[in-house]
Amino acid sequence: MNQGILNMRIGDFEFFEPHWLWLLLLLPVILWLMWNAEANRPGEWKFSGLASQQKKMGSPFIITIRRVLMACMGIVLALLIIALAKPIDWADHIDNNHDYKDGIDIILTIDISGSMLEQDFQPNRIEVAKKVAKDFVDGRKGDRIGLVAYAGEAYTACPATTDYTVLNKQIDGLTCYANIEGGTAIGVGLGTAVSRLRSDSIPSKVIILLTDGSNNAGTISPEEATELAKSKNVRVYTIGVKGESVAVQTPFGVINSMVDSDLDEKTLINIADKTGGKYFRAKDEQSLRAIYTEIEKMEKRKIIDMLFQAEPPAQPQKYLKWALLFALAFWITPRLLFRQND
């Protein structure tokens, strides 16, 4: 996306020309001047009595209606100013853009080494990783998602597919007792995942790599696999799994013991940084869910940037429509209630 185009963000909205929003500061002054002008406007009928008597003859309903009309005019002016600022609602683009929905290939790369049976997550790390991964898959729409499992070596548990039923069955079938070598081959796991991504021109290729250890096996180093991912324009989001403590049964009862782990966060941070991804640390199931949600948000944002390399279309229409409705109310109401003539 062109740098410097969007200068302000409010909620889900960004503005091409946010300098127009400064006019909103003048609205109270404009409304005050309009109210004074209305209050001091000479009437069409002459009244020879005292001002106090004239006020007693006035109707509170009419005064309220006039205040409402002033508020309508204020809303009209505010909506016109916002329209001038050229708002963009990214949520509309996300929900309605089918190219985005069909534009992501994701490979879930999950560590199934023996240490994933640690119970600092309940019931253990691997079961929580599987549960959260399936929920993530169920929340996707149209993306091709694959699954790579690794310990001392790696294998493709499911090629990238849109058949999420099959994929979830494969995730369910992951076990730390799989018939593969022991250890943690992060480089081999990442390299296998890169090889499973299609090479055609698609907006986004993503790997989510989860581990609880450090690279101690395999013929490919994490650095070599990272360079391979970078050369293929693959973003890698890395997740380090390690709880704060684990409940241990002792002769004196259950105590919380510190978790012993060789989690290599430095390597995981390096992989993410070099490929344009991000490293996350999961301490429990809740934080792991939050990580997947954050990755989803980041990917949406990156896809939007890719889809709109040029200036995306502003969306002032909804503001102009509401401004027209309030303007009509401002014009019609006094003519219906007060028999006002032009």
C-alpha cells in the first residue's frame, strides 16, 4: 500500500484525507451561531405585550422540536465532514472480498516430540495444541490448510486442502508415539512445510510452526530452512510452548513445580523475524488461542495490503446517505408542523 496515504485510524476506519476532520471542532461554534440566529429571528406576527407574557404563550413542544432540528443540522454537517475525509472501512473489504478468502495457503507445523506430553498444559501440551489447531481450522473460510508433524524427522500428515473434515481427523490422529525418530528437528519440520506450499503466484503463503524445544536432530538446520522459506516468500509465525508450572504429586500432597524446558526462543524469534512473521510464547491454552487469533488478524491485514497496492476506494456513500436523510428531516419537519412557507 502506498505509504503516507492513510494518516489516521479510528476503530476499523482509516481516512485518506483526515485533515478535514479538524472541521468537527468548529461544529459547536456553527451550531451556537445558528441557534442564536434562530432565537433572534423576527417573527411574522407583531405582539404588543411584554416579553414575559410572550414566553408564557410559547409551547415547550415547539422549543424541543427546534432543538431537535438544530441537532439534525449538526449531524448533517458532521456526516459531510466525515465524507470529505474519505473514510475506508476495512471490515467491508475483509468480509466481501473473495480473492482474500481464496488467497492463503497455510501449513500447520506441530512438534510431536515426547516433551509435548508435559502436563503444564491440561491435559498436556500436544492435546491442547491439537484442540486449538482444530478450532483455528474450523474458523477459516476457503483457505488451503495442510499439516506437517515433526519430532526427530518430519512427515506430511495432510497436504494443503480445503476439506477441513479430513484435516481435522489428521490433527486428531497426531500422537507423540508416532513411528518416527525422537528428538526435535525444527529445521526439518520447517523445510518440509515449505516444500508443501504450492509455488504458483498467490497473495499469501504462511507457516505456523509450534514447538516446545530446541533443534537437536535432523539434517537441515533452522537457519537453512529459514533461508529457504524466505526465498519462497513464506511468512513463518513461530509459537514457543512452555507453561509456568506443573502440578506434581508428592508424599506431602500436590505442589506446583517450575517447568524444565529447553525451549529455544532465540531461534524461533530469528525464524519469524527473517521471514516477516512473528514469534509468540504460549503459557497456557488461553494464551495459545489468543496467539492464533492474533495471527489471523495479522494475516488479514497483510492480505488487504497486497490486494490494495494502489489507493483503495473511499467509502463516503453511507455517510452521504445518512446526511441526506437528516437534511430531509430538517427541511420537511417545520413545513409539516409549523406550516412554514418558503
